[in-house]
Amino acid sequence: MSGEFKIVTADDIFRLPDVNTGMKILKTWGASIKGLKDKNSVQDALMQHWLSREETQREATDEVTSGLKEAIVESKRNRDGLIRSFEEMLSIYRQLPTNHQASLNKVFPSLENTTNKKIKELRSNECAVLIAGESVAGKSSFINLLVGVDLLPTSQLSCSATFCELRYSSKKYAVCCTKEGKKTKIDLSTSEGMEELKQQISYITDDVDDNENEKVEIYWPFDILEDGIVIIDTPGIGTSKDMTERIQQYLENAFGCIYVINSASAGGVQKGRIMDFLRTVMNLSEEQFNPQTTMFVCNKWEQVPTHDKDEVMKSNNYKLRQCYPDFRTDQVYYLSTDRAKQALPHGLILQDHKAILRGINKLLPASLENKHEAYYRWLSTVLKRTQFILKVSKYTRRENIENLKIQIQNIEKQMYNLQQNAKASIRKLQEEVQNEADGLHYKVINLLSSQDFLPKITQWEPSQCPQADKKWKKVSGSASEVIAQRLTQEINNWERRNGIKASIKDKIIGRFKRDFELMEDQINDIEGMFLGDETRILADLQKTIRGPRNKKDKMKGKGDKQNMVGIGGAVAVLGTLGKESKDVLRKYKRDNCHLKMAEVTNLYIQNILKSKELKENLSRFVQRYAKGIDKIAELIPDFLEADRQMLASLKVEAEQTKADSSPACLQSCISLQSGLDLFYVDSMMHVDYQLSDIDCNWDDKLGQGSFAEVFFGVLNSNDGSKHDVALKRSRDIIDKKSVTDILLEDRTMRDAKHENFIAYHGNALQRMKGGKTYWVMIMEYCAGSLKDVFVDNHSQYKIENPANCRTISEKESAFKEMSVFGVQLCQGLDYLHSKKLVHRDLKLENVLFTQKKIVKLTDVGLTKPEIDISGTMTGSPVYMAPEVLIPKGVYNKSADVYSLGIMIWEMWYGIDAADHIGPRIMKTIEADVTRADDPLRPLMNIHQKPDGEWIKLIERCWSPDSSKRPSAAEVLKFFKNV
């Protein structure tokens, strides 16, 4: 055996198969075996000899967790920066006129008190990590390993019967807090105190299924907790409904969670219990708790046979991927707590233990970023709303009083109608959700009571039943898990067969999302009326209100997040095997286990049917589909009412001649917003990729424009795959002048999802010497542009233009090929316009295509909200509409349609419009663009001119009068019909 087993690393010592093998190895090393009787003593001897003979460097826990302490220090810096910004915002708020303060308080109730509360939260340095998991998974043993002290009780039964909060203190004591509010202090410097602590934590009897303590606070000089970290031990998931609710409360304030899985239990991940935890997580918003800040620790790994480990790992990954949002394999760790504890006295941290500590190093910084971003986003929303109010005030003071009164009167009518519609739609949404929940409740009760369904659930094979045990509670826990797992699966199968989830989704999302998006558009139109040319803030405000920016998915497709919270899980979690199952389970034997399982399964289902929470759980399940929609929906009446009150006060304000403090406040607000955004990018923002993830020759450009340079790159994904990408780097550094627009563009790109819109993979930052930082956008790489297809005669992608064809059949063929690209171009542009965006620099070079000939709109760095564009000359002059070339006011999406007309002409003739009309372009621009007799347009009387219908379309597109131009949707329809 010793010939087969070799010790290459210290970790191998803890994989020792038996005592004899260890004895033989010690003899070959020349070490004494005197007094060694069992495996543990042999392993200790091997470890001592190994460390002395190899001069192995011993590691301390603080060396491995140094990154964690750095993250805490960085968190302190970020919190201090946020506190300064919050205090500056309060200073601006206090300088505002009372009517503006009232308007802000309508949207942000008790704004000053809320801000002070958030400042107080930021001053706290406490960082809580929740340890959750299945009963008997070894949570308490795992925590004892983390803190390096055997404080929490451990046994084969569920030990922690209450919540334990572990905090740093120079003194050793505990405080037991009962449910009645009584507090009892325990001195932990004595063995008697340590024993009493374990009894207080684990006290549960067969007759009492609860612990009298609400929580136990443990104070100890833990090295790992010195910097404000708090570890929270929880009772096993699913032990009771009250416990699950309290875990949710803890999660709301937690900075991360470690879920411990019992690897030795039937293949690791048990869907029944982890689904309970998952539902708890998913009932929280991402601001309350981010699912990505969870680690999964598969404990008792040494109990899994070596030949089964690969299969168990694959199975665990599969199960977690099925039931957890955006699961990543690097969130799972495998650990033998017993072996790791055995190595610690020798000053050694085993590799799996080390991996866990490094995982915590990654987990907490990510969670801290998430919490900080929530504070940043709230403050940013307040500042943007403040800017909106101040800009409206600025506009109204400019206007003629009588004109302003008429304008406000018209706007108020529109706002009143929209407000009533919004309230009615919200009522309908709530009624629809309740109706769907009631209907689902009725269907589930019928299912659980049906004679067709019950036999599938209650019939068991002996091999499917838990092991018998003298302790009925242990059998009860194991039986509950397998029943919940089967019930979840069967109900989900029933749901899929009947398409219940899809039906609910269609009814709620399909109808109400469109309603509320339309209302948002109407609000934009209304609010845009009294902002004049200052309306960029609207799009920025709306995107901020919608919530956190979408995280990019590291080049992998996303599954349906609703998979992990099916109807089955919402129902199965309510089942319990309490005292009513005690008599049955005490008679549970190996030879009758399948019969007893049938009995307790019936009891389990009856408890679900009796549960008052069944309807509530199903209602929560249905409400999840309205999540996001109802958030915006509820804000609509509030914003409209705030706007209405603001207008009323502005009518009075406009008639007064007293000095206005608004301009100074507005400037302070804009300065604070840009400073806050710059601080966010420099210190808080989590980039999607590091530059080290990308292979790129930064000296070799694919192209460049006024605002950015484009490079070819290869993106290396986490799974080892490589992807060709285009890297768009801003020409200007990130500073206070540019940062707010950069973040808005990033958010716009994240929200844009269409086959004919360039895919955005995420961002990176290029930090240069001297503190300069450049923004890098990582985008889909394309084969070429439409200029290569229609104009460049030397391009490998060039196709025949209809104007250059000699025969009718050739012309028809060329037109069909042109239409394939034209349809996609119009689809992309129509999508862009549906998002209330204008491209502003539409030309053949800025429309790309992939190897599969899929058209992609790109160069959207110039893309701006439609209501924001005014008085700025941006784009290529040949493609510019008159209202763009000669800036006189606001222009909209019809400016893109003008450019589209020029592009269609180029696609037909294969001629560069700039070469065709370039010599005239800079003469007398205004006269050339607008005069009717000889306008600045390409000529239509060249050889093989388009058919009459095409000429009409093109000329409508480039009409000097923007109101006469068709929409992108109309041009698309024309392309499809001809």
C-alpha cells in the first residue's frame, strides 16, 4: 500500500488511507513510530516530520486574509467619500427655496432625515457575513475553523438552534438575548462559561422545538474579525418558518453569505433545502442582497469516495446552475473541516482551507462594492431630480409670464389625465396579480388533493428512503428533504406541462410593461416641454431610477432566472413533519421505511394544504413577474404629483422679482454630480473586465473618430475560450467634464439589446502613468462596414449595385441583396428610435456586419437622448439634415432619417455621396442645404436611376422639412413590401 500512496504535499498526509500505510512511510523516513496507535496520531507524526524535513514555510491565517483587511480599509475610504458627498448634497438642499425643497420631499419623503440616516449607516464599520446551510452540514464546525477557536457546539444532530453573532473584543464573553428582551452575560474565560455557552446555543428537546434565545452575541479576540467583520451562524435552513423569515432579515444587512453543503449526504446539493434559501435570497432586491456575493462550501469532502468526486462535483454544479441566478463555478469550494482543523496546530493551512479564505477575500469586496453602489445610486437620483427642478425654474424665469401661464395650464391638463391613467393601470396591475395568485392557489390545492397526483408522491422504494435512526428528529429532517425535493420536481413538471408560468408572464409583463413604458414616454414629452434645450437630465434620471446597471455576463448566455424559483419550491417549502409525525417515525425501520414514508408524505402534504401561508407564497411567486414593472409604475403618480406641485410654485415664483439662488445651486449640483460620478469610477465601480483579460496591440488601430479610437482585441473568458472583440477607447481622459456622459453612454449600451445593434460585452479601464484613465468599451467584432459592401470596389465583400446592372434579372437580384441589408439597417434604426435615442452620425461606415451578414448599428458614442439634442453640430456634413448642419434649435430622430435617405442613394448607385457633392458642401452652406431649386443633395438623374417609388421615398427622407420625412418604421415597411 505504501508503494501506491505517496506524500508529495502536506495535504496528502490528510488523505492517508490507513494506519499501516502511515507507519510504513514513517519507517522509510527514519522516524519513530513508538506510541502511535490510531490514524490521527500517525498523521500528527507525519506532519511533524514533514515540516522539519522539508522546511515547509508555515502560514498564518492573517497572511492569507490580508486582502480582506485591505478591502475593509478601501471600504472605509469609499464610505468617507460618500459621506462627504451626502453632506454636500444636504448643504445644497438647505440653500434651495422652500418650494423646491417641498418638490424634492414629494419624491423623496423626509429627504433630510433619510440622508442623515444613510450617513449614519455609512459611518458604521460593521461588515456582516451570514453562514447558512442545511442541518448537519457542519456550519458550526466551519465557523470554528474560520475563527480558530472551538466556540460553537458540534455534533451529528442539528446544533445551532439560535442565531449567533461573533464579534471582535479584547475580552471574552457572550450575551444571550431572549425573545422577551432579557439579556444574560456569560464569562467565556472559564471552562464553565464555555460549556454554558454551548448549552444556550443548542438547547432543544424532543418536546420543545425552539430555543428561548432570540440570538447569542459572542465577543472574543478573533484575529479574523478585528476589522469590523461580524460572522453570523444560523440554524439549519428549513428548520422552521420563523427561522427562514429571520434569515431574510439578516440577509438584508449582510455583506455576503456562505452556504454550507453536506457533501456526504446523498450526492451533495439537496435541492429541497437550498431552494428554501434561494427563495429567501430572491425575495430581496439586489440592493438588499446581491446573489453574486454568495459562496457555496461543500463540507465533509473527505467522506466522498475518491472515484465519485468528479461526478459529485459535476452534479453539484448542475444542480446549483439549475436553481441559482447567474451561478458561477468559481463560487463553489470543497473542504474537509476536520482535516483543516487537524493541520492548524502545526501552523499549516491546507490548500482547500486556503482556497476558502481567498474566496472570502473576493466575496466581501464584491459585496462592499454592491452596498456602496446602492448609496451612490440613491444620491445620484436625488441630485439629478434636483437638477431637473432647477433647470425647469431657470427655463420658466426666461419665458414671458403670459406665455408661461398658458403653457403651464396645457401641461397641467396633460399631467392630470396621465396621472389618472397611471393610477388606474396600477390598480389593474394589482388586481391582475391578485387574480392570477388566486387562480394559481385554486389549481395547486386541486392538484395536491387529486387522486392522480397523490400516488406519484406517496409511493416510495426502500432505496429512496432515508436511513433509519434512533432519533426520530434526525429521520424527520432527512425525510422532509427528500419529500420536498420530490414534491418540488413533480409540481414543476405539472406547471411546465400546463404552461402556467408562461401564461402568467404573458398576462402581466406583456400587457402592463407596454402600458407603463408608454406612460414614461409621455412623462418625458411633458417634462421636456418645460426644460427647453436642457433635457439630457431626463434620460439620465430615468435610467438611474430604474435601478442598478445591468452586469455583463462574461460572454456566456443567460438562463431563465425564474427556473430557480418554480411553483414547486414555493409550495414544498411549507411542508413540515412536526410532532404529529413523531409516533410514525419512532416506528420507522429499515424493513418498513417505504410504508412509513408514504404515511409521513401524506402528513407533509396535509400540512401544506392547512398552511395559511400557501396563498401568500403563491402570491409572492406571481408578484415576482411584476417586479421592476411595479417599481416604475408606483413612481409615475409620485413624479407627476411632484411635477404638478412644482409647476404651481413656479407660477408664483415667475411673477416675483426677488433674487434667485437657483443658478448657484444648479452649478453646485452639477459639480457635485460630476465629482460623485468620477469618484464612483475611480474608487467604487466594478469593471466588467481587466485589461489583463484582453490581448491587444494598442499601437495598431482599426480606425478612429473625433471621440474614440478602435482596436482589435481578443477577450479571454473565464472558461478558457477566446473571443474576437472591438475595443473602443475614448480619446479624452475620464474627468469631471466627461464622466457623467460616459456613464450614461455605458448604461445606454447595456440596455440596448437587438440583433441589429452592436453587442456590448462590457467595459474596462486603461490606467496610464500620471493618473490618467481612459474608458474602454468592449464590443462585438464585425467583418466590415456597409461601405465595404456597397461602395468600395476593392473590398472582398462588395456586391453589385442595382444602378450598375445591365439586365432586369441582374437588377432584381442586386435589389434583393441590397434589401437584405436595407431591412436590417431599418430594423436597427427603428429599435434605436423606439428607445428615444438619435444616432446623430449615421453613414455607411458606421453600420457594420458580421461574417454571417447580420447588420449592426455602431459608433453610438454620439448617440444621445432624442430630447437632448440641440444647437450642436455633430456628424458628417454630407449626411447632415439642415436642422443639424445649421443649428437653430432642437432636432429629433427625423435627422437620422435624412441620413438614411443619403445612404439608400449610395446603396443604389455605389457612389460615395461625399465624393459626389463634396466640392459644394462648404460654399454657402445654409443656401445650399435649404434652397428648393438646387438643394445640397445627390443627383437622381445619373444612369439607371431608381424606380419612381424609390425616388419618392429617398426624396421624402431628405426633405428639408423634417415633419415631411417618414419614420424608420415606414422605410422598413417599404423595404419589405417592394
